[in-house]
Amino acid sequence: MFFSSESNIRAVNSFIQQASISMLEDDVYKIRLDRSLEIIKSINKNPEGWSERCRFNIHWIGDKFIDGLSSYRANSIEGIDSIYTNCYRFLCEFDFFIGAGKELSFELGALKSSIQNDALKLDSAISSQIVYASYVMPANLIKEFLNNQDIEVISTFNEKVEESKQLKSQWDLEIVEKESSVNDLKSKLDEYKIGFNFVGLYKGFNELADKKEIERKFLIKSLLGLGFLILLPLLIQFGVSLFRPSPPGTALFDLFSLMPLISIEIILVYFFRIVLHNYKSAKTQIVQIELRKTLCQFIQSYAQYASTIKKNDATALEKFENLIFSGIMPDSEKLPATFDGIDQLSSFFKNVKGS
């Protein structure tokens, strides 16, 4: 704010101090100084208000006015006329922008009237300044106010409102179009989401199938190894019997020597059957997994088609679903249980001991 700055406050206080102690012999200058002093005191009491309402004169004569206040000295008439007319200009502008329903204080109002009434009695230079401040300056204030950029914006407010309405209508249409596009994108994204879900399901089945394939390869290698181990003792025993000379009375000894071999063969055959059972189960599980991988490729379209056709006939796809979605289970009733071979071996040894 202009009158609130530190340097300007010092100038105002300096003038108040010098004018208060000034003793002038000329009554005309004494009256001018006293009236100026009253206006300056009002400015000093409310610097923000005077700065806000007196922008026009602050712009044109503000610095000159402050210089005149700071340079005034007591008992001197130099500069009083300039201070007097400038104070009146500030007073007129302050009154002009005081606000709706407001008026100057009684003291300032009476002071303004006194200055106007005395205008004709003063010299022409002072009188012309007072006339300018009273009649010409308000017109200049209005002119500047109307030419202000902010006022121009207000004057075009109605045009802007109409443009805004048109723009809003365009935006509403664009929003409807964008909303339709967003809904289309949403439906596509939902389809992509479902598709990615089935891709993830297919990936899970595929990883499980890879594990089962590794298990199947291990089991088939185990079958080949057990098959070789089953034949190996027989080949060894056959070779020993073929090339070893047979003295009399060795038949019974050969019979008892075959007992461990038979036990080993039974155990190997039992484990061979268990591995074979696991091999068949692994193959069956692989087939089931492959079936489910195939189902993942068309199950989304099938779900949409089934929801439509079943509205008319709930059993229309029942046989198809039983065929497609039924599990493929291995037939385990004829396969050996875990301890069947051990029970058979126990029974065999009991019979041998009893004999």
C-alpha cells in the first residue's frame, strides 16, 4: 500500500509535526495549511483505505505529493499551495470511491465544502486546480474505470455466458460419445480379462502337464529298469546251472538255492506292478489335463451359448455336458493294493515252513 510504506509514513509524520508547530501571519496560507493538515491526519489514521481508494492520484501525483510533505518546514509558506491542492484531489477521489451507501465523515465533508466555496475567492492557479478536482477529475476517473480491462471483461460477460452455454452443449455431446466409447472399451476389457483368466488357467494346466510328463518319463525308465532287474537273476541262475557240473544228489540243494531267487523275483514283480500302476495313472492324468486344456479354448463361448439355449430347454445340452465335462478316471479295481504282495509273500513262507 502507498501510504503504508515506511518512507511515506515518515513523510506524513514529518509534515504533521512541522505543520502543527507552524505559526503563519498570513491568514490565507494559515487556512490552507490547517485544512491540509486535517486531510493528512485522516490519511495517517487510515493509510490502507486512502491507498485503496486514491489509486488515480497516487499514480499521477503520488511521489510529488510525498516529496512536498517531507520537504515542508514550519513557519514557511513555500509548498503550501501545492500541498493544499493535492490534498483536495486526494480528498475528492477518496469521496468518489468511498462506496455505495457511505459518505465522508462530518469533518471531511465540511472541509471539502469549505474548499469548494472558497475556490472563487482564491487566485486563478489554486482555483483551477480545485475546479479540476471537483468536476473534471471525476470524469477522468469514470473514463479510466470504464476502460479498465476488468470492466471490459464484465461488459462482455453476457457474450461469454452464451459462449459457455454453447460450449457446455458441445461438451455434453462429447461426454455422451466418450461415455459410449468407454462402455465399449469396458466390455472389451472385460472380455480380455476373462480371456486372460482362461489363459492363466491354461498355463496352470500346461505346467501341471509338464510335471506329469516328467513323472511319466521317470516311471517308464523305472519300468525298464525293474524289467531288467527281474530278468537279471534268472539269467545269472541259468548261467550258473548251465556251466556248473551237477554231481549226484544236488537236485534238492538246487531246489533250496532257488528259494531266495524266487523271493527276489516276487518282490521285483510286485514293485514292477506298482510302478506300472503309477505309470498308467500318470498317463490317465495327462489325458485329463489335456482335455481341460482343450476345454479352456472354447469354454467362454460355450458358457454364453449355454446360458441362451437353456432358457428354452434346460436339458438341451445335458448329454453333451456329461460327455465333455465328465472326468476320465483310471480303473483301479484290478490293480494291486500297496500291501497285497507282502501278504502273498507271508502266506508263501508260512506254507513252506509248514511243509
